[in-house]
Amino acid sequence: PKINKLFIAAVAILLAIWGQRRLALFNEFDALALYGLAAVLFLWTFRTARFEGIGHGFTWPNMKAAAKDYLRLIPNSSRIVSNNPALTGAQKSRRQRAFAWLAIGLGGLIALGANGRALWLFHLDFERPQALAWPLYVGSIALFLAVIWLLDLVHGNAETDIESPETPPAPHRDRRWLLGALMAILVVGAFMRLYRFSDLPFGTWYDEAAAGLLAQRMQNDPNWRPVFPGSINVTAHYIYLVYTSFKLFGISTQAVRAVSVLMGLAAIPAAYLLGRELYGRTLGLGFALVVAVARWHVNFSRIGMYNIATPLFELLAAGFLLRGIRRNRFIDFGLAGLALGLGLCFYPAFQLFVAALGLFVFYLLLTQRGFWQRYWSKLLLMTLLAAMIAGPLVYFAYEKPDVYFARTQDTSLWAKTAPEKRVGALLENTRKHLLMFQQTGDPNGRHNIPGAPMLDTYTAALMVLGVLLALRWVWRPRGLLLLLWLLIPLLGGILSLDFEAPQSLRSIGSLPAAYLLAMLPLYFVRQEWRQSVDGYFPRTFVWPLLFLLIPIAYSNYYDYFQRWAYSFPAWSSFSTAETLAAQEMNGLNAQTDIYLTSFFAGHPAINFLTQGEKQYTRLDTTARFPLPLPPDK
């Protein structure tokens, strides 16, 4: 019977892939029939499967027990760290413990004071704060994180009894294998992000050039250290990274894009961290490989824009939070707070992920008995650290909302749509964004193969099954987390300009959830495989997994480096005309008189690529014919 279940699951996955192929060809009737049959087979096969982890979901007894927890607004201090008894007696002397608590108290006060002082210095001048502002800001965050780490030493760090996908620690041999596999996946990810790095994408996009110019200004003016430059809705955190890249690699478009490459590569081990917490080690590696090759993620990892930071910090925040819940360690919650704070300092769409994660934690507080007593102090420290990191930007948004929210207002669906048409536009935007994963994706050639689904055929098919499974177990914490993560960040695209829909950039916060949902069917197959095949052929699940992942990798490689790379929209979407004009200007000698039309004059790509060394005259083509040239020209 176990083998029969695996066979039926394989048939269901094949039917879903077939249905996805029909859907991509806009044959909706065939696609619906095939997807429907696949869903019935898969859900029926795993109707009795368990989907535990992170507690046991919604039950009235749990709700009643959790409600009693909140009657104790200040829990007894002896219950702050459940199952983590403080080390006493011979292990830690009273003097050592007293010294540790003194260090924690003083360190926390100094960190909060330094952060508050930095915030005040930023408030005095957001563009040119005193030289001490940024060092105080960074130092306060590092010190507060050290205090959180020290709390683990004082309280002990025994793991809790909360269920983990793979509870036993990996043996030494397996650890070496895991490390080797992760390194191999990183190599694959590096290839996808660095192959043809010098010429693909061609051109230097407006925002890339503008970021480069801001970093150059930071180089040339040591006193200019703004919290929020504002010109392209970018924060100082990103400009500092570009500035550092210029120091290391020189000033070029590739140096701007190198920041995105590093963030894209960092997302791979972050994906393993979260994948392991949700699905176990093997599927954690599988999820890391999918992120390493995913065309949606690869594309934005090769463009010099700050949006790619969103998936990275989402993966880190969720991964460390779930690990913290499992291990009950302060440092995991501290690292989750670090990721949340940094995520808020890059792309505003990250705020939607914070809302999704907040709802998930609130659900755990409502449904998990003892969750409040066990984790309240850690959640408080996590929130406090995130607030310390995002504080300067939040304060700037409060003081200058017209600057901070200017881009959001310019791209808002409400601002550009007549009141009587807003409901219809909202519904149409929602429909387009829900279909962008499997049918019609982003039409912008800079973001996607215009109109192609955002996911490859195999991942898209698995995601549909994953969504149905998550709905089936929506009251389980993991199912709810994945659905919240998919839908709430999708609002970044849904609530923006309707003529751009679907918008894969503004809804990039949904990217990790889409691929996590695609791994969910494989999690159930893995559970069944473990109970049947592993008894005869241990550790063989990796082979059918590779049988599926290799086509996924090749499909994404082909779509990006063949279909997209050689398409006209991809070539023309990166300020190509301005880039070619700048290259032509760089080839002219100093005696040449250069005239630029009003479309080119002052364009960031022109200014960045010529480094301001080429003088030109702005030519207003609508008012300056015949051309006012000297007689000898």
C-alpha cells in the first residue's frame, strides 16, 4: 500500500505538469481537467498524512489554554525560559552569574542609549548627520546582539521538545555530505548569476546608474551620509553597499550589480536554513537548489537594484524565527530581529512580509499552549532589535512622509485610477497576479520573458498542488504561514498601477513562498518514502528528487540564457539607447562638440557611464531647428 501511494503521487505530479503545459498554452479547459484530476489523486493519497511541526494548530483546548496564559501579563520569571534551567552550583558561581547579569544590564542600557543618540543625530540633519551618527548606530546594534547572545549563556541553551522535521542531529559524516552538497549548490547559483556577467543584461538601467551616482557622491563628499537619498526610493544601507563595491571593484555597472549577486548568493544558504526547519535536511537542500536556479530570483540577482534584498531577509527572518521556536534560544530570535530590521531598510515591500509574519506569530500566540510564557521575552527582544535597526528610516518617514512615500504614491492604483473604476481595476489586478505564477507573467522585459509564467513548468505544477495542500491544512501553523506569505506580499503588485500588472518586482516578497509551496508536495512524498522505501533502500529519496530537480534547473537555465537573453525586450529594457549613446561619447576625442537631445541629456546612464568627463550641449529638438551651429561646423 505504501508503494502504491508513491506511485499514485507520481502520477498526480505528472498530471499536474501536463496540466501546467496546457495552461501555459492558454488551453484552460484541458488544464483545469488535468489539474483537477491531479489534485484529487494527491489529496486523496495523503488524506491521512500528518503535517505537524511548530505546534499543533487550531484546537479549542489549545485556545482555552492559551487564553489563560494572557491573564498573566507578567509571567513568573522562573518560567521565562522553559526547559532551559539556568546553570548553577559548580557549573556557574554566583559571582559569575552576577557579573553576567551586570554585563547584560549595562550592555543593554548602553546599546539602547547609543541607538537613541544616533537617532537624535540623524534627526538633526538627515542628509549630513554628525560623523558619530552612523558608528553609534552600527555599534549599538552589534552590542545589543551581543547582549542577546550572552542571555543564552546565562540561561542555558537546551533545545525544547517542539517537534522538528528531522529531530536527530546529523552524524559527522552526514554533516560533511550536507556541507559538500550546499557548496555544490552555491557553485550552481554562482554560475547562474555570473555567467556572461559582463554583457548580460546589456545596458545600464536608469535605477542602476542613479544608485552608482549616489555612491560616487558619497565617495566625493565625506560629509554626505543621508538616511534616505530619495531620488530612486533607495536607502543609505544599499548605497553604502554600492560604495563598498566601488572601493573593491572600481566604478562600473558590474560593480553595482555585484551587490545584487552577493545578495542572491546569500539567499541560497538562507533558503537551506528555512527549508530545513520546514521540511528537513534533504528537502532543505532541494529548496536551496530551486532558489539557486529560479529564473525569477536569478534575474533580479543580476540587476543592480535593491529589491533582491527582500527575499534574502525574508528567508533569514523566517528561518531564524522557526529555529528559535524549535530551539528556544535567544540568539535565534536576535538574528531574526536583525534580518527583519535590515529587510525594512531596503525595499518598502518588505513591510508586507512583516505583516504576514506578525499574523503568523499572533496565530501561534492564540493557539499554542505555553507559547506566551516560553517566548514572550525573546519575541520582545527580536522586535526591539528590529526597531533599533529600522529606527532612522522610520523616523525619516515620519518627519518627511512626502519624500519617503513619493514613489509609492506615484505607483499606487488608487492615485492613478478614477474612483468609479477602482474596484474593477483591483479585481483585475488580483486576477492577473494570481495567474502570473502559472499562466501570464510580468510583461516587462526587464523583469521577465514578457508574458511568460514566472515559474518554470515543473515548479508551477508543484506549486498548485502545494497551495491545495496548504489550504487542506490551513489551520496548521506551517500551512497558514505559507499562504499568508504568498498572498500578503502579493499586495505590493496588486495595489500598484494596473497597466503594469502583473508586477513581479513589487510582489517579489511572494517569491520565497511560491517556491516553498512547490516543495510542499515533495514533503509529503518524502514522508511516505521514509515509511516504505527507506526500510529496504535507506537514503535513496535523493535520486527521485534529483530526477525532478535537474529538469527544473535546466528549464530555468534555458529560459534565462536562451529565451530571455536573446529577446528584443530584454535587450531594449535597460536604458539601451542611453547606454549606446554614452559608449559613443566615450569614444570621441575632447575636441568634439557633443549635442544630446532632451531625452538623453541629464539621464543617469549618460552621466554615470561617461563619469561626467564629456561636456555636451542639450538640444531641444522641438524648438531648436534649424540647429544653432557655428558657421565652421
